[in-house]
Amino acid sequence: MAERRRNWEKSGDDLPVYLSRPGTADQVPRQKHGGLFCSIEDAFESKTIDFDALSVGQRGSRTPRSTKRLTGLEAKSPASDSKSSPAVESPTADKQERKGSPQVKIGTSGGKEILQNLEDEKSDRLLIKGGRIVNDDQSFHADIYMEDGLIKQIGDNLIVPGGVKTIEANGKMVIPGGIDIHTHFQMPYRGTTTVDDFAQGSKAALAGGTTMIVDHVMPEPGASLIEAHDQWRQWADEKACCDYSLHVDITHWNDSVKQEVDNLIKEKGVNSFQVYMAYKDYYQMSNSELYEVFTFLAERGGIAQVHAENGEIIAEEQARMLQMGITGPEGHVLSRPEELEAEAVFRAITIASQTNCPLYVTRVMSKSAADIISQARKKGNVVFGEPITASLGTDGTHYWSKNWAKAASFVTSPPLSPDPTTPDYLNTLLSSGDLSVTGSAHCTFSVAQKAIGKDDFTQIPEGVNGVEERMALIWDKAVTTGKMDENMFVAVTSTNAAKILNLYPRKGRIAVGSDADLVIWDTDAIRTITAKTHNSAAEYNIFEGVELRGAPLVVICQGKIVLEDGNLHATSGVGRFIPCSPFPDFAYKRIKARKQLAVLRAVPRGMYDGPVSEFSMSRGGTPSASARTSPTKQPVRNLHQSGFSLAGPPTPDDIPIRPAGRRIVVPPGGRSNITSLS
Amino acid sequence: MSGYQGKKNIPRITSDRLLIKGAKIVNDDQSFCADIYMEDGVIKQIGENLIVPGGVKTIDAHGRMLMPGGIDVHTRFQMPDRGMTAADDFYQGTKAALAGGTTMIIDHVLPEPGTSLMSAFEQWREWADSKSCCDYSLHIDITEWHKGIQEEMETLVKDHGVNSFLVYLAYKDIFQLTDAQVYEVFSVIRDLGAIAQVHAENGDIVAEEQRRMLEQGITGPEGHVLSRPEEVEAEAVNRSVTVANQTNCPLYVTKVMSKSAADVIAQARKKGTVVYGEPITASLGTDGSHYWSKNWAKAAAYVTSPPLSPDPTTADYLNSLLSCGDLQVTGSAHCPFNTAQRAVGKDDFSLIPEGVNGTEERMSIIWDKCVVTGKMDENQFVAVTSTNAAKIFNLYPRKGRIAVGSDADLVLWDPDVTKIISAKSHQSTVEYNIFEGTEVRGGPLVVISQGKIVLEDGNLHVTEGSGRYVVRKPFPDYVYKRIKARSRLAELRGVPRGLYDGPVCEVSVTPKTMTPASSAKTSPAKQPGQPIRNLHQSGFSLSGAQIDDNVPRRNTQRIVAPPGGRANITSLG
């Protein structure tokens, strides 16, 4: 309603609608709405709170006339009126906006309003006026009022207390703050830690428009998961500048780990666990362990994340490379060809589908891996793929750089694909929805740390930057190129992640009651990424020299402005841990339905009464084909010891393994049919 | 139909001489009408109006199809399993093969883990030499992996004419090899010029699923197929294709039983991988719905691994892929057990000995399902039943082709004969035939093995022990031409760089756990623990591009002030 009204008013200023802008060179965006066969324009907008109806006559409220004054006096730009709905969002609108290039203004409202709230000068109260709210499902114009870190009101002509700090968005996009679902801040590595700790890392995140991060807890193999989790909590609580949550990596598997996982889900608010198929003899899990982990997580409502690479073959290939004398960073990518990633993804999907567990593939780095995920999704598997900033923004040709330090800074696992068309391909799949979320896998090491592996690429600590660049990079590669629209952009940078972690709609959506984590996005800003200006502590930026369109103009985290006019006002330690509850609907609705269908039944048969051949249980020293070794399994039954007699009808205490409670003495069709020809 | 030619009946020469007149000779590339004369088990002349010695036994083919005898690439006659032996020994098995038009079989040697490949090979040779009625050759299964095995493989390839080895991705804790071991086996196989065969199923998942089934009280044969879903097969095929690609080793997938596995193979071939798929008689002719039969013994007769797919459209799909060339060869995986032997697993499906029949039915089933339905022509039929197998295993053109100089293993095929398969009339000794009641069109009319008529007018005349071991040479052209070209291309080079001269972070010497870091090597086949090179000890200290940059390590030159200066190494760039 608001837009149409504005449209009408704006054109009312100069000319009647049917004659509007006859002399301008600009193309008039064609109005598709309001026709005979169209749905009512803006029918879904501001349905929750429509203050228009209440506002008549109230002081300070925005009547149609005052809107006109605002647009006329302050903005003086066509931007605020050009957009009516995502359906008519067009390059024209962008062009108009660029031409006008309005700036966001922040100030406190003056006049009498101050009198009402004298004591509340430094309030958590914030009003964003005239922004275009972009959620993953729709975009609409409305004002947003926040208090105490929560969004309290959305709509036009909001009734707000006086003295509220007001941001005039002038039609710019207001999007939910980004959620970086994969970071490794302050990760210990062989006695050192990554150069970006939680303070530095979350600062970089905020600078890029990301208002929540999800870090990976990486317990040493053999160490307690809960202890590691508490350690990470402590580090993050001290330092994080934005809200955070934690994934826990499962680096070994036994009954006590199982207990701890259960505990983490039930009491600690962790619902996602990562397992490794790579890093042989270190973090790597066998297929049977994966099966057990997945089975357990499916029962408890967790998400199984997987680092997918075939560690066994990598180990062999690494040995081969070193043997051939390839010791530089190029050996890293040569020993981890993308096939190995695709193979492991395929295997993980098979196991997940077997155990009916939702699967989340972290770090999709190659075309083949992404293809396998999209194929599996077509077949109906519950699987999510996470490309990272690096795989969306750059490629692996840099591993052959003559500058060792530069080449080493690209080392991450799975490696960046040397195929330069990979980023474009992954962006396309991200836009089409085959890949669901984006992370950064931000895990930066300084050159000196990377140099641990200067003579042996296998020793180079792995990890790249990307938390700061993530949002802008996706905007540049996917939205400005027309692959995805702004709503999809919100979905892949924020909403989907919130849904998977069961944080939706608290995070990932602009709605009344959601957290006030917002970003005012400037679609026109152009920025060149360089290590000189980035917020990470690393000396190298893998996106060095890349020019990106789109950047955050204002970032609001927990209801406070942390970025404005290019100045970052982050406070260490304000970040809260956000607990994630199990059984996220986004993943588990389908899983639950399938579980009900997947009940298997045995065939009730007559007892076999024919001759039985003699056989030896041992075969080459090991038990026979059904041999079970993992500790949770039952021992092999010895058929010779059974009290089961083949002759005559079984006595009552002989209960053969058969659906309990039923004894068939004379099976239907007679017994002789059992050994006769069909 | 057959008689002696010539004016006078020369007293029966121990006639290895045979003339077939008026046959339509069908090879994999073309069909043509000609007479064919063979002597001493070898084809001597092909053409019209042949000049042949008198007193030759003559068969008048009346324009019927004469094709190379079938090669069954996968049999397991007389296979020991936990003290039992598969019901058909080499005599029964080869007799069944000949009755179906197959004149050569390739059997699998299955050494118990812990025993030597050589002794198992000798054992199988002994069994087969004394009993086999047709020519045979042997695949060797690799059931464990260590240095000794590698040496034995070399001996087998070089001195004993073996050029194919099978590894198992299933049968956890018995035959199963890890990915790293498979990688090493494949590397060795490639160097030896042999074919890597793989039994593709994810044994880890199978073991878990078996346990789950038993826990749920599912103990009958249906548990077998429920615990081995086709996804698990496709996963293992995909994995072995990856390892084979990585090692540049030709791959041969035995027993393709499901659509998904066949699809993975077809896709890999499209991407250029050297991979061959072998559907078996059972997967081409029947399906896995029988596992739910109320008759335990019948259901158990279908137990094989990977299992028959419960999807009834699978057989048709596999026949289509076989016809279009995505799958290349057919075996039977003939390894039947009788019902008493199967009953070992009457209370636990995981103990049922695995294997189905199919060596006798193979040719007829394929003819009926593919040629009669118009999916393939007679030449393609020859290709998939005989020629491709001969090419892959380097038997061509001695086997798999009708040409002068080839072995006289021939089948006179009757496309019109109709037969109902039944356990009552089959040659195998088992009580069940998994194709029971199937009516097939097409069958052998006359079978000639080693130049002798072994099947005529429905009568089999086989001689126990007449089968010869056929030696197979490594590096079959059909497979290795591409592999060789690729290995020339696949050389990798390091990047010559200046020496890193920046600061280096201190690291604790022992990484987090006791085991070495990710490059750890555990298996014996690699060169003995190459230590991590310590460049501090090397005299190598140059930077910048050099003329002989492709030689990565040198220690004869020392450049103290490299061109471009040292500072560029850590600068942005």
C-alpha cells in the first residue's frame, strides 16, 4: 500500500500518472500490478502491523502528506519510490538509484519528542525509516523499530517513543544480518592458534555484514567433547563481538563420545556435529563409524556435517607427490584431486540415506562434488551443500604461484579447484538452490605459521580467509550478474543457515520478535579487497585485488549500530551463545515422515526342516561373513550350541528366531513345500 | 546332419578334422557365409569350396549361425566356503557351460586370507586340470595385502599367465581391503599390466545393516537383500572408479546387479575412465522379488552378492545398457550351493553361502532378452558373450573370433529353438534353478570345443580333464593402449620457487596425537618410510626461474643473490 501511495503521490507532484515523465530518457518501469488478472498489489505487505489505520491525526505520525514532504525535501531522489515489489524489481530501479545515490542519514529526532524520553539518551532504541526490507520470501517497504536488541515493530507510521535514534535508509535494502555458518576462529593448531581470534574474527565478520558466526569446536582426538566445547565457549564469551553458536567436530568415536554428544544436544544447545572423512590416522572415521554416528544423530535430531575427502587415497597421493619431489603448495592440490572430494561426498550421501540422517556437506569446493549433491537432492536425499567464500570467489590456479607465501595462503582442504570456471558454476548452483548455505571456513594463519610447511606441503596449516568478504562476494558474483535475486541472496547468506540450525525465525528474518541483527546494504558501493584494509590479522588476502560491487552501509548487531560511515564500533565480549535445539523442521520434517515409512518386516515362513550341511565357523581364522567387530555389536551366535532340534515339532521352550509369539507347527501349504521346487 | 565326406570311408581317423558347410559365420564385426575347416583344434581354412582332405567329418549348417564359443568370464566352480564346496565342481560346471554354448570359462581363485596366492593357484590348477571339460583360465582374488602378495602377483603375471586380480570392497574383516590398500593394489596391477577387478559393495555399511536386520528379527533371505541395498553397491562402484582413475589403472566391475551401479559405470565411461562392467546371467534374467518367497529354500537359492535387485525392471535396464555398449561382458558368477548347504543360514541370513547358477543359461538368456527383443544384433551378441571378454583378458584373436588360426571353439546357434529352463533338466547338480520356468528362445545346436563336437542332437559328449589352462599375457591392447597414453601425459611437475626466507613459526615436534600427521604411510608396498626431508640440511638455496626448472631438486648450484631479490618471496603479489 505504501509504495503505491507513494508512487501516486510522487507522480502527483509533477504530472498525472498517465503522462508521467514524458520527457525523460529513462525507461518507465512497466507497472504489472493492479491489472485485471493480477493479485492485489502489495496484498501481503505489512499485514501484521498496519499502523496506517491507527495513525490518523496522531502527532509525529506519517500521513501521506508528510511522506511527500520527506521524499521531496530530504531524499530528492526517485529511489524511494521506484520499487514496489520484487516482481518489478528491474535494472531500471538500480539505475535510478545509482543516479540519485542517496546516503543513509543517522540522527536522533529532535523537537518535543526528546522531552518524553530525557533519561534515555543512550538507548537501545533504533528506528530505520524508509528502508526496503528484504526477507528470503519477499521485499517490501516499511519502517523498523527495535528495542532491547529485538525488532518490536514493522510497518509504516510506527508509533515510537521519542528520542529514538533514527536511520533514514532512503529506500536502501535492509536485510537480515548474515550468518557465517562455518568459521574456525582461534583454532589451536600444533601449539599455535589461528591469527584471527574471536575478537578479530567477529570484527571482520561484522565489517562484512555478518552478524552471527557458527564456529567449529575441534576437540583433540581422545579428548572430551564437552571440555572442548566449554573451552570454546569461554574463548568466545570473552571475545566475540557478535552472537555465535557452535558446531562440534567428532574426531573419534566410542560410547563415551556418544554420551557426550547426547549431552551436548540435550543440555548444551549444539545440534550439528562434523565428522571427517579425511586426515587419515588423525580425525578420519571409518565407514562403520560414520554409520554409527549418523544413526545416532538421526535418533537425537542432530545434523551430520561431513568434511568430505577420501583420506586414504590422499595419504597415498601425498606420499607419491613427496616422492616425486613436489614439496610446494601445488602438491597440496595435486594430491587432493576433486574426484576424491566427489567420491567422499557420494559415500557420505549413501551412508546418510542408509541411516536416514540429514547430511550437511561442509566446504563444497569443486564442480563434481556440487554435482553429486544436486543429483542426490534430485533423488530426494536430505542433503545440504555449503560452498565457501573461497570456492565462490577464486580458484586454485594460485597454487602454482612462484611466490611461496602467496601460494601457501590458498592452502585449504578440500583445495580450491584449479579449474577457473568452478566459482561461476558453484554460484549458479547456489542460485538455483542446489547448494543451500554459504560459510567462509575462515581459518587464517600468518605467513610464518604457513611456513611450517615450507619444505613439505603436507605440513602447511590449512585455512583461508573469507568471513569479511562473504556477503559482498556473493552479491557481486551472483546478484549483480543476475543469477539470483535479493531474496535468494538473503536465503543463502542467512535464512537457510538459520533454518538448518533451528534458529529461525529468531535469526535470518526481519520480523517482529526477531533479533535486531540487520544490515543496510548498499548495492552500488564498489570496493577493492586488499590485505591492507581488511580486518583480519593475516598478511594475505586470497581475494587480493578483486573489485566487488555491493557492501554493507550500516550493520546493526543486537540492536546496536556497529558499522556506520565505514567506522566499526565493535565491542569484544558482547556476543552471546545462541543455543540450537535439535530436530530442525527444515531438515527433519521429511526425515520423520520417511522414518514412519521405512519399517521393515520379515517374511513369516515355515521352519526349514530339510538337511543342513556341516560347516566350520572359522574361515581363515576370522569369523564368517557376518563377523562383527565394532564394540556395540553382539557376539557371533554359534549354531552348534543352540538347543534347537530339527526333528519333529519344536518343544515349547525351543523358540527359534522368528516373529515372537508365533509357532507354526504345520505351516500353511504343508511342510514339504519348503524343499520342493516352487 | 553330420557325416563323413569323401569317396571312401577312410577308417575313422582320430578325426580332429571337421568341416562345417554352409554356415553363416558371425563375428562381432560382421556376418558372412562360408565353409570352415578345422584340424587339431585350430581353424585352418575359411572360405568357399575349400580343399580338404578326404574322410573329414562334415556338418551341414544349412545357413545357420556359427559363432565363436561363449566365454564365461566369471565362474566359481568347486569354490570352498567354510568347509563346504560349491555344488558344481569343475566337471559338472564345465559340462553345464558346454551344454549352454560356452566353450571357455575363467574361474576365480579364492585364497584364504593368510595363505599364499601361489599355493591357491596351484590348487585350482590341479582341480581344473583333472576335471575341466573345456579350456579355462584363472582370475586371482586378492584377499589380503602385504609385500609378499605383491611379489606373488608379479610371479603370477610373469610366469603363470594370469592377468587379472579381484579385490573385495565387501566382506568386512574377511576379504575386504581398505581404500589405501586398494590404491596400492591398483598401482601394482597397473605396473604389471593386469586388469583390476572389483567386487563392489560397501562392506562396512553392509555389516552394520546386517546387524540391524538381525536385531529387528529379520533372519530370512529377505534380510540379505535388505541389508545390501543397491545404493551400497553404487557407492562402492563409484569409489573404485575414483581409485582406478587416481592410479590410472583399468577397472573391471564384476557382478553388476543394479541400475544405479550400472549408471555409475556408464557415467564414468562417458567421462573417459577405462572401466568395464560385467552383468551376470542372474541380473540379466531375473530379479530379487524372490527373496520374499515363502519357500525358504527357494528364497535362499537366490542369495548372491551383490543381491539381485528387488526392482523388477532392473533386468531389462541392464540388457539395454549391455546392448548399447555401456556394459561390455557377461559372466555367470556360477557358484551354486545345494539346499542343505544353504540351510547353514536357516536362522541367520548372513550365514547363507552365496552364489547362483547361470553358466548354462547365459547365452540363451541374453539371446532371448536382447536379440529376440531387438535390443542388439547377432554381432553385438557375439561381442558381449565372447569377443569383448577375449579382448579384455588378452585372449583375442585366439578366442572370441572365427578366423584362420583361432581355436576351434564354435557354436552352431539355433535362433528358433525354444526351451523351458528347469532344475529337472539342467546340468548343474543343485535342486533349484533361479530361472525355473523361464521360456527362452535360442539355443546351441552343435557345440565344438577344441575342434571336437561336444554337443550334438541334444547329447553331450564331454571328456573330463580335457580342458587346457589358457595363458593370458599382460598389457592387453584393448585396455592398455589408452592407459599407456595417459600415463605419458600424467607427469606432474613441481613449481620451482625461491627459498622461503621469511619467519617460520615454532611448532611442537610431536603433533597432537602420537600418530604421524596426515601423510602417514601404513602399508608395506610403499618405499620404506621415506622420512620427511629436512631442507635445512640440504644445500639447495636458489630462487627465481632457472633453465632446468623441471628438475626440482639440485644441490650443485648455489645462487646467493637470486634474480629479483629475495624480498619478493613474502611480498604481496
